[in-house]
Amino acid sequence: MPRVIVLGWAFSTPEPLVNKTTPAPAGMRQPRPLHQRIFLGLAIGALAGLAVNTWSDGAPWVTAFIDNFTQPVGQIFLNLLLMVVVPLVFSSLALGVAGLGDMKRLGRVGVRSFLYCLVISAISVLIGLTLANVFEPGRKLDPAVSSALQERYAQDAGQRVAAAATPTTQQSPLAQVVATVIPRNPFESIASDPPNMLHLMFFAMMVGIALALLPVQEVSGLVTALEGLFAVSSKLISLIMEFAPYAVACLLFGNLALFGIDLLASLGWFLLTVLLGLGLHMFGVYSLAVRWLGRMSPRVFFRAVRTAMLTAFSTSSSNATLPTTLAVAEQNLGIPKQISSFVLTVGATANQNGTALYEGVTVLFLAQLAGVDLSLGQQLMVVYLAILGGIGTAGVPAGSIPFIIGILATIGVDPGLIAIVLGVDRVLDMCRTTLNVTGDLTAAVYVARVEAGRE
């Protein structure tokens, strides 16, 4: 195995799974790296989707093709990735916590991860709110377009508002987040759809702590079983990712073929505000964090994590991307498994900077559209709620929508206005998930660098 030096320490690491290509026999063409094939699939899906929307918008065959081919193919890929998440998260986090050994070290890693996520999430929301106040996208939307969008997505919006109006909404947002941390029955939490990842992670952490505290001879069998489960999960990931280029082409084709360029243009100012905020955070804040806190070149970092970014963009799910993120962290960035297992599994649910930014911009956009002027105090409350939303939001497609509905109701804006953004939410979901996953990796780089300096 090759010897590499990353973040100031040297260690042996296997060849990267996510970018691995089998050497071609003499005279045969070398296969493209996986990240290039995924990007090619995204490009083909986007161009085909826009072309179909432009020239065959509303044709019955388009809906039939999406319903019977592209959507099932994309869903197969998502389900396969999500299938591996529970065994991978449980085995990797339990082994990672046990591998940390010293409970003081576990505490240091946990506190550093939490503080990093909290500060970076606050910065992301402030960027979003600043841009929303500067551009005021809600005041630029044509009332006729607004009414048409509300009518078009009224049924979906009504269902989402009704689903969000559960009895738990009577609790404060902080109480809701706290209530989801400790499971009463971890198996019931795992069996829910989607699985409650915070419950799973808490249970895995408790198992890892117990493994670290017990004598080695008493737990060696369980440790061996967990290592075997982790190895099997990792192998499944490498097999599933070979299907990724075809699946992401189908996923993106379906999205763009349905709503096309017209809807993007009608919500152009809103899209511009969100995408500009995500871009500033991605290449500004993350670059500075990686350079000054992680002591790594941003160029090297972004090159190493591109497969995880492309997977996040195509799946719109931090949970579905987690297997790839763990492989990238350990094998491309060289982060020790016990660090990456802890930081990335927790971060997939609790460190969603892109989601926090999106929630802040969306709330301000809809408030402006409704003619509600939010005071500085109300906007600071939006910052607080959006940060909590980044922690408590499920890492699945459109997971932030229920939390946005709750914030709208809190500040006195009609939650039904969420219908206006539903048409473009999937595209923005792809972008903010990419930011979420990249943020998890920056946190892992930072924590790993600090812990390496203490050894």
C-alpha cells in the first residue's frame, strides 16, 4: 500500500475506491475515472432534459418516459445507496468511537466538531440573509407569476403544510431537536422511513464507548463482526457507484424535463440569491477554513473531494452520499478512520450549512413577497431557527421544507407560500446538498489536523 503524508502525518492507505479504475489490457483504452463519468452523466442528463422540455413540453410521452424509465432507474440508485447507510453508519461510528479509546479525546473531537459546525452554519445563514436584503428577490417577482406558481403547486404545498403541522410543532424548535437525539427504541428508529439518523448515531456512539471501556478479550468478537460489516458495506459502495453515471443522468433528466428553463427564469432573482450565497460559502468560507484551520491547499482539497460533491449533487441526499464521503475522506484525503467515522456521520445530519443558508434566504424571500417587513430582531430569530434547522433537518431530498414551513408560521407568513419555491426546490436541493457534504469534509480535515498535532 502506498505511503502518503496528509495534514502533517504519514500513514499507509489503500488505493481510492471511488476513483479506482482497473488497468486496461494492452491495446485497450483506459476507462475514465469515476468522477469524470459522473460529470459526463450529469451533462448528458441536463442537456437532454432541457432539450425535451423546450421542444416537447407537456407531451404525454415525456411523462410516461420519466415515470416508467428515468425515475425508476434513479430511484434504484438512491435506494441502493440508502440501503447501505444504516449498516455503514453503525459499524463505522461504533468502531470509530472505540478506536478513539480515550474518552477525553472523544470529548475533544465532539466539542471541536460541534463548535466548528455551529460557527460555519451561522456564517452561512448570515451570508444568505445579507444577500436577500441586498437583492430583495421577493419584491422582484411578478404577482401574476406568483399566483400561477401557487396555483400550480397548491396541492403539493397543502400536503406539506399539513404534514408539518404535527403535535410536535407545539414544542420550541430547540426542544424538538433535543427530543430527537436519544432513542427510546433504536430498532424502531432504524425501521422508520427515512431512518432517524440522530437516533442511530447516538446508539452507535454508546456502543462504541462501551467497547472502548470493556477489556479487549470480552469484546473482540463484536469488534471483528463490526469490522466485517464495515468491509462488506464498503465493498457494496464500490459496486453501487459503478452505476452512478447512468443513474445521475436519469435523475437530472427527469427534473429538467418537467420544469425546464421557464420556471428557472421566473424565479431568477431567488435562484441567483441562493446560488450566489452557496458559491460564496463554498469557495470563500470553505477555502479559508481549509487553508487556515486545516492547513491544506483548497485546490488539493476540492480536487480530492470532487467525487463526493458530484454524488451529493446528483442524489440531493447527505445520507445517500455518506458512503462515498467516508471513502473519500479516508482514502483521498487520508483522514484516519476513527476521525472521519465520527465527524462525517454526525455531520451528515447535524452540519448542513447549505440547508441553513437556503432556509434563511427562502424565509426572507417569501416574507418580502407577502409584504412582511422583518425587523432586525425577527431576522436574528430567523438566523437562530435556520441554524437549528441545519441541525435537525433530515439528510434526504426536500428535508428542509417542513422546517421552512415552521419558520414561516413562527414569523407570521402564510406557510402556503412555500408552493412558490417547490418547482425549483429539487435543483437548489442538489446545490445545497453539495455544500452540506463539502462542509462535513472540511470539518473532518480541521479536526484531523488538530488531533494529529496533539500526537
